[in-house]
Amino acid sequence: MINLKHIRVVLPVARWVLLAWFGFAGSASGIVLHVGSGEPWDRPNNAVLVRWSSNASAVAIGPSWLLTTRHQNTSPATVVIDGTTYYCVYHENWNGGQTGNADIRLVKLLDDTGEDAQLIHYANVYAGIGEVGEYFVVGGYGKGRGAELRTSGILYGYEWENSSNTILRWGGNKVIGFATGGGQYTSDVITADFDGSGEGDSTQYEGAVAEYDSGGGWFIKTGLIWKVAGLSRGVEHASEGESWFRNKDKPRQLDPDYMDAVRVSSYADWILEKTADPVCTAPIPGDVNEDCKINMFDLADFLAQWLRNDCEDMSNCEGADVEPDGDVDLVDFAILTGNWLECQLEPIEACDY
């Protein structure tokens, strides 16, 4: 559970304001929508949002990369996107942003052949600083709207439904500020609140995050492109499992729930650096498939050419004639195994898969 205390927020009037002793908590983790409001029709492709294990969400940010939060502490071996299963690869250098302690995590995806995934749908990273006042759509695999909450017959909010994270939901909202959020991980965050339908500063598809939305995206449209600007992190009444837009004890008084998301723009340089295509610094003898590292894939390709003796006419037998002297024999095998698990990739974490 994220405890969102002592967070400093910049409101749209561009003044620093200390919100005193928030004390609300939440594993912001489905999207709660008002009755009859519906989901926004203009939004990223559904495949951009990924169900992350049994308790969270994630965002595809490249053909082979996911972005999610860390506080849910889940590390699934596989994820399913558009009906295809992909294998998840983790590295300690892909956690925490520049400081290493932010609530953010990168995950590499491989297909069933061990090659980089080639996702069709993904969101670009929002790298600007103008989030405040922007409309965004928010999505996640979490709990949706449950029973209505009333005091003296006046509706003030909704319970979260009792469900698992198998349904993708979308809502809308507006960024009202940015902050530094505490808890297990200290992160820059952007903030929003859950206004009543037609009340306060509500949007057409006003939505609030709920349990299992953690790691889901807040998307801002720049031109014709949706970019991920935030990762859902915390929400006010998580401990009660409720979303409010009025005050429980004074239900005629507006009291919108606050929620926040890890501010992606603060970590954009780090994300782009880590997800850049690795650079090969030097060839390695025995690198049969020429990916600048020697592992089981090279061995498999090597054995497929074993004992060939016509390598001059076969482009060095697809690279298996390491020596090269025209054949594939024990000398070539010794060179390959002598450089076993060598890697000449930068960044170095690219060598871990």
C-alpha cells in the first residue's frame, strides 16, 4: 500500500503548496467511472495496456519494452499481449530511474524464439514539462465501480467492485499538479482528482484509479500521438476500497479523491537510454549469429553446421567456421567455448539475455 503523506504539489496557478498530512493510502491499482458516463472513445489502442500478473497493470512503450511501477512487487515470467505470450526479462539497472529509488521499472520482452518482441502497439514516452492542466485518458486492469455510497440519501461516491484484474477499463481526467511522492519509493508524481459528474473541474469521462491499476498509464495526446505521461501509483481512499467525489459526513460538500501517478517526464532520459538499441563494441570469435554475445543460440547454430567441410562456398558455413579453414570441427568448437558467455554490448545489461 502506498502512503501518500507530505506531498508537495504545484497547482495550476504555479504556486508551491504543501498539502498538510494527507494520510491517504492506496495501491492505486480498475478505473471507477460515474454512472452513465461511459469510456472515452478517443484513446490509445487497448494493446498498449498490459495485465501485469494478478495485481497490477503495465504500459508497452516500445516494440520490446514494458514500463510499470515497482511497489506491487510482482515479477511474472510471462505476459500475454494480443493473444501472444511473451517472456519477461529483468535487470537491476532497469529499476528506479536515475536515482535508483523511484517507483518505476522497465521490463524487456522476448518472443518464444528468444528474440526481441516486435509489438505493434505501444505508446511513446512523454518528455515535456507541461502536464499541468492537460486532459489525459487513464487505463488499467483494476477494480471498477461497485455499489453507490450515500449519506442521508445523497450520493457521495462508490465502492470498488469485488473483482480480479482481468478487465481493461478506460477513463478520463485532468492533471492538476505535480509533486514528490513518498512511501516505499520516492518518486516525482503528477496529480489529479475525482470530481463529481458535472461538478468541480470534471471531464466528460471523469475516472478514478482503483486497486490493481498500479502501473497503468496516464496518456496525454500531443498532435495525433498518445504519449504515456504517468504510471498510476496512489489514490486517497484505498484503505476503505472507495472512491469519493463528495464528503462522506457532509455529502453536499465537494471533496474529490486525490490520486497520483509516477511522472514519466522526470525519467524520460533514463527510459530512452535504457531502451535504446544496444551497441556492439567489438566482434567476438565464436559469435556465430553475430549478436555480439556468445550463448546457447550460437551453440545451436554452430551444431547445425557441425562437420561441414565446404565452408568456402557457404559464407564460412553461416559463421560456424570460426577459425576459418574451410570446415567446422573441434578447433572451431574450442574457440566458441573458450569465449563462452563473452559479450561486447553496451549498455552492459543487454548482455543478460
